[in-house]
Amino acid sequence: MLQEQRPDIFDIQSGTELQRWYWLKAELVDYCKAIEIPYTGNKSAITERIAHFLDTGKISQPVRQQVASNFNWAKEELRLETMITDSYRNGPNVRRFFSEHIGPKFRFNIAFMQWMKSNIGKTLADAVNAWEAIEQEQKKAGFKSKIPASNQYNQYLRDFFAANPKRSMQEARRCWARKTEGPAPHRYHVSDLLFLQQKT
């Protein structure tokens, strides 16, 4: 049975049809530019905006970002009572602070950086406690970091290698490329290995 092929994005007629397929952000941005609707934001936001336009004919505007505070994370003296602001940035000054309060084991990691971005208004004392809690969680047997739902590629690779630990990255990427030519869902399935038997 032949796999259903992904249509040209300009032939899509509804939001539901748009979301059946996997699109690169660059493709979505180019589409927005062509039909003259806003193209800022992350991939999920752009996809939702196009889907809304296709279904309603109305253009939804990007959410305006609040003006960042003036706190300079690269230069200010950091203390436990320092409040996390929307201008937060990782850097040597921040690393130095956390290394002083956590010790040489301190490392930035994805979970902690997401915590910092999601907890504006809390203090660096709260952040120290959060880092320790995250580290303890990551030490648990069988721990796996959470992959955001929007990152289908990384989730596919994780699932592919969990099922096929002896397969190569090249093979995983070949399967992913073929998988995204078809409709959703774009999750790994054992039948994807058949892609490796097909000529590229």
C-alpha cells in the first residue's frame, strides 16, 4: 500500500489538514509571508495562526511580549533574595553565584533553565532549592528527561533507539525523513523499519 504523500502547503484548505502533516518552521514562515500574515513566534504559535486563518479567514496577532526589566544579570551583584526577572540570562555571573551556593557540582541543564524562565518573581534562594530537587530527580534509576511535545524529532529518535539500540543514527534519520513525508502521527512505529528497505 502506497503511503499518502504530503501535499503542497499552498494546497491545504483547513487547519485540521495542515496539522496532519509535519512542516519545517521555514516552510511555515514562507507561507505566512506569501499570504501576508504575521510570522513571528515559535513553530507551534505559527502553526496555530495559519490553522486559525485557514478555518476562519481571520488573522490572529502574535501575543505582545512584556518589556523586559532593566536588571542586568551579567553585572549586578546576585544574592539569595534577588528576584528572578523577565530579563534573566545565563552567563558567568549567574554561574558564579550558583557555584558558590551549590558547589562545584553545579551545571546548567535544560530542566533548570526552563524552571528559571517559568518562575519569574521567585528568588534565587528558590532557584537553589529547585536545582537541588531537579538533580535528585535526575539521579533516580530509569530517569529520562521530558521532551517537549513540540519536539517531535527528538521524541522520535528516543523511541527509535529504545526499540532498536543497535541501529545507527543514519538509519534513524532516514526513517524520520520518510515518516514526515506522511500524515500524523509522527511517532515511531516498528513498521518504520520498512523505510530502510526502500531505495532513497
